[in-house]
Amino acid sequence: MNVLDKREKKDKQAADRVKEQPATYDMYAAMPDDGHRYEIIDGVMEMMSPGPSTSHQSICRDLMFILMQSCKTDYIIFTSPIDVILSQTNVVQPDVLMIHRSRSHIVSKRGIEGAPDLVVEILSPGSRRRDKRLKMRAYEAHGVPEYWIIDPDARTLEQYVLSIDDGYQLCDVFEGDDKVASDKLPCVSFSIDDIFHDMLH
């Protein structure tokens, strides 16, 4: 093997090592804007689904409006896109999130640096596996106390509450005219049907 071949082999090995390295927030922040949105889950960077549907947007808007009316005094409320930096190798963009004002120090210019008190994901055709498995594990591992998954097709809200010993437990499934409430978030009180009013049938 000549010197040139050896050099090419070393360059390829170095490139392979870079590929094997987990993606981090620093790598993500340094990426040029290509018009897409990305998340990092357990060191794997994934491109998010295309632009959300009108149903997704109406649910997000109505939920935000409801939470702003009842929870704004005690909580800071954000909607996507905003980076939630759970760790260097876990950077996500929940659809809606709330942070108690006593923990406002985790809100920075970069995004949210730590676990919100509530994260909400609205399922899309391409996000079901990521929201119900990968992101749920990331939120659980980083101590997000409550996680809601909203299914526009089933018109339900699944409420997961973090247990110290057993991780996330499915606390309730709200549907129809059920009243959504939370022991951890006392300001929450609304009919689940209120967030599905403007969905296309």
C-alpha cells in the first residue's frame, strides 16, 4: 500500500468515526439553515415531519388559548418551534410546553435548557412512533413531570404522569366532553372537546 492509499484509508476511518459520533446540540446549532426542522433523540438527529396539517394547527392554537387563559399567571407557555435542550444529545421541539414561573431560569436565548413542567405532542401521520416511543423515553429520562399526547384522529388526550419508581404511567385518557384536569398542574381545567372544534371532518 503506497503513501496515498494509506492517507485515503486514514481519512475514511476518520470520517467513519465522525459519523459514529452521537449528534449534539453544538453540532445542531452550527448547521446551516436548510429550511427543515430537526430534533436529536439519544444522539440521533432526525428531520421532523413536513409542515403540520390544519387540524394540527387548530388544536395547537386552541390549546394554547385555553392554557393562556387559565395558567399564564403561574406558568410560562410556549409553542413550537422552540428548542428544548434536555441534554447535549437530546434536543426536541414539543408542540406546546409549560414552565412554572419559579423555574424561569431554564428559559434562555437558546431555548429551554432543562425539563419543562408539561410537554404536549399532537400526533401527525409521520410522528406517531417518535412521539409515543422515542420522545416519551427522552422526556421520562430527563424528568418531565407530565406528558400529554393528543390524537386528532381519535380525538383523545392521553395524560402520562411521571412516577419516581415506575417512570411514566398512563393516568387518564380524555375524550368527548371529558374535563381535563391535572394534580400536578392545578390551573388546568377544560373540556377536551374544546380543542377539536375547528378540525376538518
